[in-house]
Amino acid sequence: MKYPISFLLIIFISTNLFGQDSIYTHKIIEALCSNKMSGRAYVKRGDQVAANYIAKEFNAIGLSKFGKDYFQEFTFSVNTFPSQMEVKYNGRVLIPGIEYLVDPASPSIDFHGKVKYVGIKSLDSNTHYDHWGSKIHSAVIDTFTSKYYSDAAINLKQYTSDQRNLLLVKLSNEKLTWSCSQKQSKVPVITLKSEVFNRNETANFEIQIKNKFIPKYVSRNVIGFIEGTKFKDSFIYVTAHYDHLGMMGSSTMFPGANDNASGIAMMLNLAKYFKINKPKYSIVFIAFSGEEAGLIGSHHYVENPLTPLSDIKFLVNLDLMANGAEGVMVVNGTINPSEFQLLKTINDKEKYLPEVKIRGKAANSDHYWFAQSGVPAFFFYLMGPYPFYHDVNDQATALPLTNFEQAFMLFQSFISQLQNQ
């Protein structure tokens, strides 16, 4: 069916003035989760590729720069696994990310030998030296019943000075989830799915894992803004982190679709909306890096702000936008009651989301350092079934994006009405 140009123009204008663009949303998420981005972290400079991509989107939208470009650099230490990654258990090659993970802080592992199961017993030298035997200086423990595997690794260290004969294997009956580490430990550690391991026999492991510790890794926040029409020197901030976990070895990628390509897509949609619907206050948009390694990018920004923190009227941080079937959670809602009531009033009237839930302070995303510095801030994350978190299955094709547009409408209405208070 052919439509007149005027009809198509109305659709285009309506999409850009009043709603998020679902095609654009999918494009952003798919790009950020693509192999080019290498998991948006510290192997193959995936974070740099992602930062450049977001900067191009800022430029295409028409966001202004604070300096010559959109970037703010900072450094931090990080432990990475850029190359070799192979684990054999009794001769069978295990699947990385599905059957095992290397501990994020682990050093390189060059292990060929036997490992005994010692379960949940206290790993102290007096009790277990004889149990392990004088020639087997490694152990397998159940992580779901032992809270002290770090201490276990420290105690295990005393048994040998030969790193090649030292290994701690943690068994887990939970889904394998990975993370980042700014440190490198002394003891090599891997986590194994419980069903892979036979507790009744001594296991033969062949492990080749190469780590690379980087003491001063350079990453970048990506920052742009829209100048306000009335209050140019007062600001509303909209933030989301773009980094994820990167690569575990040269072929196992953690795409980070929900965490947090979805939040970047939401932020970019809001940037497009407010570029057309001119705000009274200036709005700053920041895509942070280093969140997964410990809220590093946002901490750096708070210590090196491009606008005075005292001039920030409010900050909205976006993370985990996969599924809003059950509504939205508002972190810091209890400490910003008037703003929470405004948000809830909007939702009660417009029925955007099934529920707006409230909780208190939490150091669980990039809003935290701003709030600690006196900036009123909310952290929004959507609530609804989504099984993948910090794992290899958090892919663009897995995202339901249920109520994504409704959440967009709620967030833009909230930001718009903040400017009228």
C-alpha cells in the first residue's frame, strides 16, 4: 500500500515529538551488543569502540560539547583475559561461560594435575593438609555452602610455592555470572557448574588461561548537552553506563544487552526527544564507563565535574531496561519524596507502567556518587521477568523490551515536569 508523503511526514513528526523510536532503539542495542564492541570492556578496546559509537550518535542528534570533543578520560587498574582460555576436565573441553568461569581477579593458570573435593569444611592447614596429601596442593569447594572461599585461597597458598600446582575450584549450583576486578589475586581460581563435577573422584584438570593485568587502563565517559531555553546554568542530568564485562578469552563475549545497552538506548531516545522539544533547563547526557569495575567513571566525573554539582537540579540514571511488565523501581525514592510523588502522580494519571516502586539509598549504579555529593538523584530500573544477568546469554535478541516505550513516556514526562517546578 502506498501512502501520501504528507501522511508519512505526520508519522515521522509524531514519532520524534512524542515517542521513542522502536527501530532506533533496536539499532542501538544491536550495535552495542555486536562483535565489534567485544563486550564493551577492556579486551580489544571494546569500550573505546563503544564510546566512539555513542559519540557519533550524540553528534547525529545534535548534542553540544563541553570541549573539543565528547570525551572525558580517566584511568584505573583492571585484570583482563585477552587470549588463551581452555579448561579440560577428565579429558573433556568445557564450555566457557556455560560450564565454567575464571575468577575475575585470577592470575594466569597453567595447571595440569589432580584436584580433590573437600566440600564445605574449613580450609585450615591443621585439618586438611593430610586430607589433600603432600603432592596435591589444590582443592574443590562448594561456593553455595561456603562463604569463605577467599580465605580458602589464602590458606591454600601456603601449601606450595609452585604456581603450576596450585588451583582452587569453586562449585556452584547457580547460573554462572561474571564480573570485573581491579586487582589480581595470587591464587588461580575457577568456578565450575556443580553438575559438571563428580565429587566422588579425584579430578584431572588441564587448564591454560592467560591473564593480563593493566595498572593504568584508559577509558572514557561520553558527555553532551542541550542548552536550556530559560535556565542555561541550571541542569538536569540523564545518565547511563555503556560498559559491560567484555571478553573472557579471545572468543567468549558478554554482550550486556540489558546491562546496559538498554539504558543507553533509553538515554539516546530521551536526547532525541529533548533536542526537538527544547528544555527550559540545560540537560546533560552522560554515558559512563567503568561502572562494572566499581562505579569508576561516575566517581571520576563527580570529582571532575564539567558543571558545578550545586547547579544540578536533578539526575536520572537509567540501567536494566529489558522488561517493564511489572513496573519500575525508583532507588533513592525515599530520600527524594517530593520528586517521587511527582513521578507517581504522572504514572497514576497516565497509566504508563503497572507500578512505581520505591526503595532507599543503594550504591548499585552511577547515581550513587552524585547522591553522596548532595545531588538529588533517582536510579530507575525496570521490573519484569528476564533471566540473563552478567552472563553470555544477555544478548540483543533476548530482550523483550516490554513497556519500554511506556517507560520512555514516563521518564520524559517526569523530566519535563521537573522543569516546571
